Amino acid sequence: MPDRNYYVQKALALGAEHAVLFEINDIVFDPRTILKCMFGCADWGKGPTCPSRPGSLKPWEYRQIFERYNWGLIIHSPEKKTAQEVSFAIEREAFLDGYHFAFSLSDCAICSECAGLKGKPCVNPKEARPAFHSVGIDVFRTVHQFGLPLKTLKDETEPQNWYSAVFID
């Protein structure tokens, strides 16, 4: 299996602005993230990767799963689609390298228009993944530990920072 830093270099080569390794103890879990989804997201009740979808695990249930991983990679990009594409590529490569439980989290940006938001079934259910925050991870506290940029935006004209993660084990 490749050295862990290989995945960092690969993510950067694929277009990530930053890519950093984490140990599972670096991930800050907080079930209050669901409140921001429920009462702050216009997609609540609509998105196919949303914690509101039928059968979705709750943040405290996701935590039990993700704490089984040992390490992974945080991917940062100012472009949502880039963050997701890089995380998918790293997930696939890690899987092919023998990390059979490799799994990426990323705000979904696969389709130009989300069918789920229109009440239709997701057209890419094998690729759609939940967002980092929707599984109970405090993205702000997690990424700030690594000196990565993330702040509350005051208006829509400010540049955004998108984060994905690949959990590897």
C-alpha cells in the first residue's frame, strides 16, 4: 500500500487547494450539526444525501461508524465540484490499494440540477455522498486544527471554502 502522503500529493495534483492527513482523533464530532441542517438549510427534506431522508442515520449513529476508521484525508477547494471529484478519486484509489472501507464525504455537486431537490430519485445514488457536516462533524473546529481556511460568510459575494474528507482504513 502506498505511503499516506501519496494520497496528499495525489489530491493536490487533482486540483485540491489543500490536502491534509488526519487521525480519527482529529475529527470533532458534534451532534448539534443536525440543527444547522434542520433549521438552516433550504434542502432539508429534499436532498438524497440529506440527514432528513428516510432511513438516514443520525449524527450519533454516524459517529459510531466513522470512529472505526484510523485515518484519512481532508480536501479543501474553493470549488464544490472540485472538492467532490478529488475525494471520489482518492476514495477509489484507496479502495483499489486495499483500503476496502475507504469512504468519502462531500457536499454533492455531481449533477448540474439535483433530481432529489425536485422530488425525484437521485440519478447517481452510487456516487452521492453525505456532506462532512451532515454526519455530525463540526467542520469548523476540525479544519481549524490544521490551519485551513473557513469562516462564516457575511454575504454571497465572499469566496467559499468547500471541504471533503476521505476516511481510510
